[in-house]
Amino acid sequence: MAETKTTCPYCGVGCGVIAKVDEEGKVSVKGDPDHPANFGRLCSKGSALAETIDLDGRLLEPEINGKPAEWNEALDLVAERFSAAIAEHGPDSVAFYVSGQLLTEDYYIANKLMKGYIGSANIDTNSRLCMSSSVAGHRRAFGADTVPGTYEDLELADLVILTGSNLAWCHPVVYQRLAAAKAARPGMKVVVIDPRRTMTADIADLHLAVRPDGDVALFNGLLSHLAKTSAIDENYVAAHTNGSADAFAAAGTLRFPELMERTGLGASELRQFFSLFERTERVVTCYSQGVNQSTSGTDKVNAIINCHLATGRIGRSGMGPFSLTGQPNAMGGREVGGLANMLAAHMAIENAEDRDRVQRFWQSPTMADHAGLKAVDMFRAVADGRIKALWIMATNPVVSMPDADAVEAAIAACPFVVVSDVLKTTDTARHAHVLLPSLGWGEKDGTVTNSERRISRQRPFLAAPEKAKADWWQLCEVAYRMGYDGFDYATPAEIFSEHAALSAFENGGTRDFDIGAYAALEEAYYDALKPFQWPQPAGKGRDTTRFFATGGFYHPDGRARFIAVYPPETDRTTTDFPLTLNTGRIRDQWHTMTRTGKSARLSAHIAEPFAEIHPRDAQTIGIGSAGLVEIESPHGKSIARALITERQARGSIFVPMHWNDQFAAKARIDAVVPPLTDPVSGQPASKNVAIAARPFVASFYGFAVSVAKPAQPQADYWALAKADGGWRIELAFAEAPADWTAWCRATFGIDGTVEPLGYADYQTGDLRLAFFDGERLLAALFLAREPVAVARNWAVSQLTAEHGNLRKRFTLVAGRPGAGRADPGATVCSCFSVGVNQIVGAVRGGCHSVEALGRQLNAGTNCGSCRAEIRGIIDGCLAAAAE
């Protein structure tokens, strides 16, 4: 079996993966035990990578206006339309919207073409939505976008603060490294700061349910407390920083009662947190989207950094602020200047010397002389006609951008739209004039950079399917057709070598990003490149992989900057919109599900969009368990399944951002999110949205399984998910169709000669229909006046079972397995497909710990991100048994 070492394409952890292809072409994956990010571990998504690389739904040839085209025809048209727009309206009339899913080599070419040849900085990225506030905070404090620490620091720290980060679900492998370190050193403390009690709080010694956007107040309160103690490192502050007096003064303006009000926290909670930070030298503060995705995101970042600068707890083992990036190559995009307000190699677009330096290195005809449009403003410019030609690469803004309906309308009205993607049908691709087929994971060749500045290779182990091409190749071909020299690359190794050379060009230690050691990298060495952390300057070793322990900041005077920040108003609710929406990720899905939606295993845990609601809020709204809830803001509406739980704070609702028009009806939650942004970073605020919620009233609820992929059903609510042997679908109808049998035939593509088996209870409204082809189940529909009580995973398993026995067919129609037949229940552990009923059975059989249950069922023994859920089930069973 051929074996290839590559890197996972999901979150910013950057896990090493070993992919194997057998003689029949079947792919299997496992974690790379030699990769320093994961040491062999993979999360549920990484473990399921081989299930997401089929060609189903792939875009395999260029298309123009929905019709197949040859590459030359498509590329000529792209070059012609972009050139015409530039000639008539100027370089700022065109734009690229790119992605952290691109490899560094793709990103580098896109940035070079737009900023150095077209002469505009209108290139922005979906990374704007996840980490641009961190970039802005780093640049304000450090003078450069520098992440000071490493993953190892989380294991070496005595106190780890996780703020705005559901680490267990969003960065599972790093979470497991932290959990293992805490288990080995029980004295280590973990604080989780999050309005929700997420699965990450399972290992927390202290959970602070801060009010949405209460972080600036919280960390200002901490700084004010520290100023009264001996924890301040006065020598470090004096030698290496400026602005401390203003920052301390700003922090001291908030009196303790107001701090309690702004944060929503009690006095004892605040004092306990402040005391922990004060008394613990080795502190790491990890933050992610809960900090970044805010109108005060940059101030939140600087409020955190202020506390570490004040105590000198930065750049040494086990201490420092740590930004956890969301995407596999968000960092690589930052390194090449993929944001509209940056230049390549961490140089500044507002700096004339940097602009001149990059232009001389590229020998380019022009250089953008001002920042371009950031994501939200870019799509506003598309809407009002300033942008005439738009190229979207490897991202799905119709789902992921705030005010998503307005973004869709803007793209639909744009005179010329190009979309490069792996899938033919996405919410964004349906509006493209030109579709360009890109390579996917397993076919791509290049590099990515993870959250700890570690550059790793993504290597191909699959042949490029049909006419799909690398994104960098597409860009180079368009550049050539637009008449630009400087894009004659034969391999990604050549691009990486140039990228490395630019990082070292006229650097001499003045810039943090320097990988000049790889500037003359030959093809064979690039192919064999092992993961490494930057900086790696040419001809120099580096004693440490951390920054700033002894100063050395990147402002002109070499000093860091304290930033005086002030708490924003936290309450955005009104009488008409009295609740707060918080959006985010879940464990087993990724972004807009274009990859993870292909995996039955990943969809088994949570198969439809949901809304987490506190029980008292549900009672006030009038939502029952498993009912449907309609969520509304002035910008749009969405429908999701109610998940009533005390883990959610009162007054707030959490909804995941993954579902889209391909997998559900009215599920694009970012259509509800307003286009409010941080004034410094331009990052949208997705964690504090004023909304109203009400029950979605249905006359019938349904659940169905089908061998064939259902057509988009005629239903007021539906949510589709891949299942073993076919598909599963949740349904709701405001009014019942006139003929359920005809509805099934149209939805599931069932021939008119196949008659259904079923029954109807006209008193209760229950209806069951099942269609068989010989011994094979084609489809089954279960309907009720209330949310349908069906053993769902068992029903799904019937798609691959034989049904020659008539009694077995009637058992299926009943929706429950017969006596003596096991129903695994809802999936808890996706890695090993272990259901809740199996876990309950094991607990009743004597498995009273997560470890014991893992030994019996394997559940929780791979990525471990289900361990908190398993522990909750065990505790619930034991509590019930004790009553």
C-alpha cells in the first residue's frame, strides 16, 4: 500500500495525517505519530477524511453560464472580463475573495497578482471572519502579527485560561493534549470563560459564564486587580513596553459593582479568577472566535495581551497569550498578505518602504498603495456596483457571511462572478458565470501553517480528477492572459521558494516572519519537507521557538505597546428582539459542510440544525422538547430544532453556522446576523446578535430514510443528512400534502409500480409508509402530529438490511426494533459509531467511568471530544440509580 504523509485540511491545529491507498484504490487515514502537532491523534473529522473524498457532486470541468467549457475558453473569458473592468473602471473595480482552505502557494499567487500587478488591494479572505481581530491586536501590541507561543505551552502551564474557545469541539486534538497534561499534573488549573457551559468546561476548575462581549470588562478588571499586587513585572514593563500608565488608568475606571454588571459574574467568581492569575506565574490565555467575532474583538485581544505584558508572562515556557486559528491555513494566508490591509511576508501596506520593497522583489509594474476592501465592505461594494468582477476561491460566502441574504443578492447581481471550487453545487456556485474546477484535499500539493507557526506539507496521494486544476495554476494562467509577466511557475515548490526568499529580502531581523532558510529549496527537498516552525532565517539557528521573553518587539523602538481599552455596551437586545444569538461550530461538521456533509458517520451525531435554549426561555417562548423554533432579526429568518438545555445561559440561544440550502430549509443562520464589524479589524460580530424566537407551528412532523438522495422536498422544514446506505431526512409541514404516497414518489424517486406498505391512525394522525423492491427497503416515511418518536439510527440501519420476512417489514413500519433487537440510540462517539443506548447499557453493566466504558466500547478513546458527553450520561445513569 502506498503511504503519504500529509496534513489535515480542517482546523488550525494542523494535524499530521498518513494516507494509504490500496491496490483497489481504497483510501484509509490515520494520525501521523511523528507530527509534532498531534503525535498521531486525529479528531472525528480527521478520522473520517477518507469518507469525504469521493467524486459525488464534484466539479470536474470548467463551466460558462452552466454549460461545459474548455479551460482555454474559460480562462480567456476570465482574463478578458477582469481586464475590461480594470480598463474602464480602474483596478479597484475588481476583487478576489479567497480562503483559509487555500494552500500558501495558492494564496501567494493570488496576493501577488492582485496587489502587485492589478494594483489593487481588493483581496480579502474568509479568515477575516475568524481571526482578523487577533491580527489587529497583535499588530497594535507587538508591531507585527506574531503568535508568541506554542502548543507545548498549554502542557507546561500551571493555569490555562480558555476564553471564547470551545476547545473540546473546535480544536479537539489540542484539547486532548491539555486534558492529558491536567490528568498528569492535577495541580494544573483550567478556567473556561464562555456564556455557554460547553463540553470544554468538563475539565474546568472554574467556568465563568461571562455576558456576551463582557471580555474587555473582565480583563480590564483583572489588569486593575494586578496593578494593586506584586504580580506586575515592573522591570519587564519598564524595559520592554510603552503605554502602561494609560492602560492601567483605563482599566481602573470600572468599579467592582459595575464590573459585576458588565460581566454578569458574581463577586466570588471574579475574585477567584483574579487570584488564580495573580498567584500563578505560568499562565497561558487561549482565545478564539468568542473573542475575535465581536465589534470589540481587537480591544478584547489587547485587553488579554495587556495582562500578560504587565506580568511579563509572555514568550517563556508555559506562558503567554495564544490565538487559536480556525482554519488549516489562516496563518499561511496571513504570512503572504492575504488580508486586504496587509502585504506579503508580514509587511504593512500603509508603509511606503514596505510597498517599495515588495514591488522591487516582485519586479511588478505597480503596487497597491492603500488597503483594500475588507470582507463585509467588499460585498457592499459588489451590491452597489463598485465591484464589476469578483473571483471567489474555495469558500461559500452565501452561507458564511453575515447578512447572508444581502450577500447572495449582491453576488447574483454582480456583472461577472468566477467561482473556483471542488463542488459543482454550493449556495455560492449557483450564481457563478464561470465555474473553475479546483483540486481537493488528497490532490493538492503545497504547504499550510498552523496556529503555532508550524509549516507542514499537504501532499497529493490521488490523481487530479478529470479536468480539475490547482488554484495557483488557474491564477497564473489568468495572469498570463492579462498580459502580466512574473507568473511562470511549473511547480508549487518554485512558488514556496520565492515566498521564502521574499520573507528574507532586506529583513536582517527587522521582521518576525523569516523563512529564508528555504529560499533556494530544490524540488526533492520540498517534497520531503518536514514540519517546521518559523522563524527559520538563512544561515542561522534559533535557540527558541517563542517570541518576546526578553523583548524584541517589532515596533520601531523595539517595545511593545499597552493599549488602553474600554468596555463596550454589551446588551444589544430590544423589546422586539429580546434574546441574544450566538453562532459557532459543532464537533463533527466543518464550515458549510461541503466536505463533512459527505460522511454518514459525521452526520450521525447531530443530523440537523439546532438551537440551544435554556428551559425557562423555552417555556416563555412556548417551545417544547424537539420542537422547531423560528429565529428572526431585522436581517433574516432561520428555522432550527430546539435543544432545551441548562448548559445554555438564560436569554441566549446558540445555533451552529454549518447548515445551508443544500442540506436544510431556511437554515443559513448567518442570514440572521447583521453586518456589524469591529472598527479596527473589520471582523464581523457573530456572537452577540439581537433576535426574537417563536415556535414554528407544524400540522405534521416527519422523519424519513431513503436509499436514493431525496429531491428537495416540498415541505416547510427539512434537513437532509448522509446515512449508511442512503439518506435520512427530518421534516415538518404547515399543511399536509393531499396525497402522502404521491409525495413520497416525487421526493424519493420511487417508481409508480412499487406499492407502499403502511398504516394510518386517523385519530392520532400517525402515518407510516414503506416502499420495498424485493427484499430491499427503498424508503420509509414516519409522520405524526408531534415530533416523531422513531428509533432513528435503527431506522437508518434498515437501509442496508434484508426484508424478506413480512414480520420484519411491519416492525420497520412500527419504527422500533422488535424484542431482542438492539437500538444503538443517538450517536455519541462518531469515531466508533457508539450510541447513547449502548453507553447506558454498559453503565448498567458496571462501567462507571469514562475509562471503563472506553475499554468496553472504544467510545472516547480516539479524539476524545465525546468524553464530556459520555461522562454526563454516566453521571445521569448513576444519579437515577441512586434515587
